[in-house]
Amino acid sequence: MASTLDTETTNHGGMWELGQDLDEPIDEEASRLKNMYMEKKFSSVLLLRLAFQSLGVVFGDLGTSPLYVFYNIFPHGVQNDEDVIGALSLIIYTLTLIPLMKYVFVVLRANDNGQGGTFALYSLLCRHAKVSTIPNQHKTDEELTTYSRQTYEENSLAAKVKRWLEGHAYKKNCLLILVLIGTCTAIGDGILTPAISVLSATGGIRVQKPTMSTDVVLIIAVIILIGLFSMQHYGTDKVGWLFAPLVFLWFILIGSVGAYNIHKYNSSVLKAYNPVYIYRFLRRGKSEIWTSLGGVMLSITGTEALFADLCHFPVLAIQIAFTLVVFPCLLLAYTGQAAYISVNKDHVVDAFYRSIPETIYWPAFIIATLAAVVASQATISATYSIVKQALALGCFPRVSVVHTSKKFLGQIYIPDINWVLMILCIAVTAGFKNKIQIANAYGTAVVIVMLVTTFLMVPIMLLVWKSHWILVVTFLVLSLMVEFPYFMACINKVDEGGWVPLVVATIFFIIMYVWHFCTVKRYEFEMHSKVSMAWILGLGPSLGLVRVPGIGFVYTELASGVPHIFSHFITNLPAIHSVVVFVCVKYLPVYTVPVEERFVMKRIGPKNFHMFRCVTRYGYKDIHKKNDDFEKMLLDRLLIFVRLESMMDGYSDSEDYTLTEHRTERSTSALLTTAKAGSNTMCSATDLSYSSQDSIAPAKSPLMGNSLTRYSSQMFGDELEFLNSCKDAGVVHILGNTIVRARRDSGMIKKIVVDHLYAFLRKVCREHSVMFNVPHESLLNVGQIYYI
């Protein structure tokens, strides 16, 4: 009997499987999917293992700061022991307040499902308040399993803040500008970290070889940098297993050497843990206070990368690694250097290398150089992630993004950005040649990113966490009390190298803002110039429109309505394909969209019109891989949608569609569960109502004759056969080859920005057809001009 049932089940085929899947409750399915993206509970052993692995990814930059901090605090030499103790006290409490208290225990909790950085904070805000400058979101997007948000009581503080942010467009623009400032200075950090880390590490050669020329050290540093950037296309997955043991060995080394120096030279420096020495230090050195503060600032460089590199590791693992390994080892390292400098005041220039016992000098030099490379790799990878997020949110020109790891989604490589970083990094290294000016530039970039994070945390705490205003004010005041003096110290060094990150950030800011501005204007133009289906239907007979065999994918940025490109197309070429699918590819403020929820399909008009709309949704971490066949995915979803729709909604043979009939009674808005017939994906059928505003002349199916005929849900097999025949006839991808121009009455600045700068960016960036692997022979560009 069981054998008979198994045979019957097999004979039912894919359609029976679809029916079984549709019987599963939607709420139960949604709950199952949401559980996939909840933070997992890790065992103690696994948590310790992840904490160890996080050392190589997250803390490399912060860990190499002892290479150059004291030299930048005392560039003109040390006068007395009190200055050393005061500087050490500043370092100790700066490390405690910023990396430990602010970032590790507060800011890391503001991650977007494990993703960190300024754009992750911005994505959180975009989900909790309508602050996105591109209004392309829909209520159905909020049903995604990765789309988490809060609800507010009407008179609560969070609700008032939400309404205030949404009140005016200039507030949204100010928020975006703040995010772009933090992002652009973080990119500058990706340029300066390799320069100062590698140059400081290789500078140790001259300690043992004093006769060696500075130019030789510079050449060695440049060779290492070229090798580092040339290896980026391999990804970190292949050598990443070396990072954690290497960085762990580095922390053990600097901690052990620090403890040795405290015992050997001057244990009295331990009194620096009394914060009163900070006051004495600031009072004694009023003339050089800004120089010293700029040097102390370098002790927390890498903290912003700690948040930006937050990926693949739970927050608790990073907290354990920092509190048990990183923090105590850094304190020992700085305290040990202070003990050595208090006895050898003339060795402050190379305090790190000179404080190392001679018996382990060369092994320590090798470890330091490798640790500098790992620290550089962390910031370079963070820069790739930042550019990818900016690209997804419409703030950066389209560039090639290569996925380098089969295990980790976040490990990517961007060739164009890589070579730009390499050229700028080598230019900074060779141009300045000394660590002082590079350090001044480095500190400026770091402190600006920290200030941006502080200001973004205020709405995060109010809207996402619903924190009491007293806690928010306390966090803001304590953060600014520490960071603002460092900011002033770095700004005072603008003419001594601090101008570099400002120039780099300004260039990237102009690129990002111009691209985003023109993207928003293009979207607004599409919205205002879209046409109704009734208008196209009315023009159809007069233009002699015919339905030619094949399937036409019309790409548009609109998730509703008919784009101007389509009317422009049929006006110049009065024919449309037998099957037309409007394809909208949009990015949402979520880190990823599950594959089973990525495609939303709907039918436009009656069934015998063969008109569809497909909205394809991506998150800012999702990547278009080279082996993805976008055309095949669209066709598969279309066929599955027709099958599912026929099972969800039946029509009798007597139902006749007319061009003026409104069929809102049979409107369906339901989420269809995973279909296993042909593809393990989910298609969503929303708003299956028909009206004259969403209609077009029907396709003349060869299976139905040359006239409009009745269509029945029982005949969905005929439609599937018709779709397959159209697929065999050929698929054409219709894209708009748009030229954006400023209006004649626009100002001079706008004309330069739109007609020249944006036109240049459009010319050098990748086309949509390349990103989605559209076959060249199936591509049809429709030229048109947008005036904004």
C-alpha cells in the first residue's frame, strides 16, 4: 500500500508539489524564514573560537598603533618623566572611553544584522523613518524577513523624532550628507592605514642598520604595498586562516615586551593609571597641547575599522576578544614603551623597536611587518564594503564587484577601487616620506569618522533602541568631550599633512553626491513622465501596433506605472512583443534579500494580454555573480508565477474581459510560498486587479487565434505553452540609453555638474547590461534625453 502511495505521489509531478506547498500556512512559513535570520546562540567553545578568529579581521589596525604613537606625541623630544606619564595616562583613558566603552559596548550593538559602518547605520534609519531620498520603497518591502523595524506610540519621543526627520526634504539631505562625509573619510582611512603601518614597520630596519638610507626603507615599503594591492584579487579567504594566529602572536609579543620593559626600566610609570596626571600634563604643556593630543589620537586609530569590519562574528565574540586580549595587551605595550622612554628619552623616535630585547629583534621585526600587512588588509576590505554599500544605495557609480569567497558573502574585490587606492597610497608614502605628516593626515580621517558615528548614534538610540533622552544626552556629551578636542588638534595640523584626507574625502564626496543627485532627479523624471496603460491602448490602433513573437524585458526604475522609455520605444517602433515584462531592479536598505523573496511578480491587465511586472529586490550586501544567468532567473520566475496564479485564482469560461471592465472583486494580495516545480524560489503575486489604467492591447497568441478570445484558468497549460513558444522565438532586453542634460535655464554650476561631471561618470561606469550579464545579441538600447 505504501508503495502504491509513493508511486501516486511521484506521478502527481510538480503541480501536486505546488499544491502541497500552498497548503502550508503563510504565518508559519514567515516565522520559519524569520528564524533563519535571528542571531544564533553559540556554545562557549564556539564563541571562544570565533573570538580568536576575529583578532585577524577586526583588530589588526588598532593593534599596530604602538608602532608610531609616542613618536607623534613627542616629535621634538621628551623634556621630563612627568610628560611621559601624562601622555600615557591620556592614552590609557582614551582607549578606555572610546574603543572599550563607546564602540565595543555601545556602537557595536547598533549593527544591521551583523553589518557595521556608517551606511549600515543609515540603512537602519531608512527602515525606521522615511528618510531615504529615493522614494522607491513599497509596503510589500516591509514584509521581508530581513526588514526589521519598530512601531511607535503616537506621542512617544521616538515618534516625534521620526516625524521631525520626515518633515522636510532638507533634513533628509543633511542626514545623507553626514553619512557621505563619514563614508568618504573612511575611504581616506583605507589609503592612509597601509601607508603609515607598512612604513612604520619597515622603518625598524634602520634601528639595526643605521647607515641604511631612508630612501631604501621607502622603496621596501612601496614594494610591500604594491604586492599587497596586487594580491587583492585572490581575496582574503585563501590566506585568512593565517591572520588570526599572526595577530594573536603580535598582541602576545607587544604585551610581553611591555611587561618586560615595565619590570626592567621603570615600574613607577604605573601611576599613570591615576587620571590626575592628565590634568597635570595638559596644564604643563599648553604650548604643545595640540601636537600631543594629535599623537594620542593615533592610539585609537583602527577603532572605526573595528565597527566597519563587523562581519561574520557575533558582537559577544568581539567583546570577548577585545576585553581579554586586545585591551590588556595594548595597555601593557604603551606602559612598557613609556617605561623605556622615561629612561631613554633620546630614543623616542624609534621607541617601539629600541625597546625590544635584542635577542628577539628580527623575529619581532618580521611579525611587525606581517601585522602591518594584515592591518592594511582589514582597512582595504572595509573600503570595498563601503563602496559596495554606497553603490547599492545609489551613491556611487556602477563598478565591477567580484565575489572572492565561496564561504563568505562579504569578501569582495573591486578592481577599479583597488588600483585607485594603490596609486594614492604609494603617492602618500613617497610624497611625505616621514611618519609625522602621514600620522597627521591619518588622525584627521579617523576623528571625523568617529564624530559622524557619534551623531548618527543619536537617532539610532532614539528610533531603533527607544532609549531615554537622558541616556542619549549622556552618550553624546561623553563622546564629544573626548572626540572634539582631538578633532581640534587634528584640524590644527591641516597644513602639516592633515589636508590629505580632506582632499581625498572632498573628491569622493563630490563624486558620490553628484551621482546620487542625478539619480534622484532621473527617478523623479521617470515618475513625472510615466504614462498610463489606457493612453498606450488608445494610441495602439492608430499607430498600427502589432505583437511580434518573443519576450521583451523592459527595464525601468519604476515599481509601478509604465515608464517613459516604453512609450518612446513603441512611438519610434510601433510594435511590441507577444509577452512584455517590465523589470524593476531596486536596492532596499537591508543587508540582504533572501533569494526566495527576491522576485515579486504581478500581472498587468487580463491574462490574454500577456503583460507582467517583475520587481527584483536586492540588499546592499547582495552581489551579482558572473555565473548568475539573470535572464534565466526571470523566465523561471515568470513560468512559476503563471502556475501558482492559476492554482490560486480560477476563472470560468464565461468570463469575458473588456477594455473598460474593472475587476477589483477578484483582486488578490497574497504571498505565495516556495515553489519546488523547476526552482526553489518564492514569487509574490500582489494586486492582481485589472483596470483601464493597467491595460494594454492583448498579445495575439498563436494558440488562440488572431483575435481577443476568452481565457480560462483551466487553460493555464496553454499559456505556459505559449510562453515557452515565445521564449523559443527569442528574448530581447530593452534598456534606456539615456542622456541626462541640465535645462537651459539652469545655473552654471548645475550645467557643469550634470552636463560634464555626471556625463563623464556615466561614461566610465559599468552599464546595467554588463552587471546583469545580458547577452549582447539580445540587447536593445532605446535612446532618449532627460532634462533635469
